[in-house]
Amino acid sequence: MHGTSSILPLRLEGLSFVAGGRRLIDGISATLEAGPRTLILGPNGAGKSLLLRLCHGLIAPSEGRVLWSGRALDEASVRRRQAMVFQHPVVLRRSVRANVAYGLALAGVPRRERRKQAEVALSEVGLAALADRPARALSGGERQRLALARAWALHPEAMLLDEPTASLDPAATRAVEQVITAFDMAGTKIIMTTHDLGQARRLADDVLFLHRGRLLEHTPAERFFTRPATEEARAYVAGELLW
């Protein structure tokens, strides 16, 4: 999608994060290649969202490194090429279109180009008809698609999604999953957390399974769901509680 200047693969090297004397992420190493949709799974408190924030650069690791194609997160070329969408996105008190245009303005897109790029992005997520509506009047599912449009408008090479459908009903969840699939088909690397095993089965090509801040499995999704290698993963796939 971005030619020879790709920021992928993403490499995590001995990644740890300590807060309040607790090791919340513990020595994670993994390589995430361009292409497969990577889903980060694990029970509540496993460190899924925290790992995503470390990858995006919102917080700094206590130990180890996050490298995008060998480059550090503080390089501008890396920051511009990966975007994150949160479980509860913040929307500005302005129109749907203006929410997307504001993100483009922050990224330095010339004013004359913002409206067109915003409208293309809204069309991609099925919100073109709502472009002039106040963003705060949107439903939860529509807000999440607006957040995806804001991220997509800049055509990131990698998109990090933190439980993007956690509070949505089945119809809204399906709409968001369709947008995510479209982004994947356009060549954007999807790295996503979810607590929904059904969703993981639908979307995952590649699975990172976390438990108590440690990476227990990194494996193709089909193998993870049919032949998990660890006792913890077998219990998780079976729907048993993990402590």
C-alpha cells in the first residue's frame, strides 16, 4: 500500500511495562508482518489494551523496544503511518464531516484538500449521508464508524483497534466489522483487541494470546482455535474463566 517505505513488520523486543510495582506487560517479543489481521486475545486484565497502547506509542515501555520496520516510534514517518481507534472514541462538537477534516488539519493536509478527503473517508464507512449531522447526535455504532473514518482519512499503513465493538449491538457490530474488512482488503494492517471469541473467529488470521501480561501463544488463528498449545489457551477457547 505504501511502496518501499513500509513501516512493517512491527517488532516487539522484550517488551515490559511496570506500574505501581506490578509488571503488567512481561517480556513480550513478537513480529507482526504486513498482511494478516492480527487479533490480541486474552481474559480481562491480560494486558491487551496496554500492549496496543505501547505499540502505538501512547505510553513508553519500562523495558524493551517497539520497532516499526526497525524504526523507533518517535520518528515522524512512523507516527504518521499508524493510527489507533479506541473503544470509546471522543467526538468533537461539530459536524461529522468537520470531525474528519479536523484530524486532517492536525496532520497538515492543505485546507483545499480536506473536504474531499473527509467525504471519501465517510463514504468508505457508510456515513456520507450523515456528513452534515452533529457528530454528538450519532448512535454508538455510527460514532465508532466516524472514528474509523478519521483514522482511515490519513490512509495509515497499520490501524490499531482497541475493542471497537465492545459496547455495540449486533447490527452495529456487523457494520463495523464490514468496515474493518474493507480496510484490510485495501492493504491496511489490522491489529485489534477483542473479548468476543465469535468476532475473533470471524476476523483473525493471526492470534496473540496474552495471560497475566505474558505472551503465551502467537499462532495462526485456525490453529489457535482448533489446537491451542497451552492449557490457558485451551481453557480460554472453551469459555472457562481464567485467573
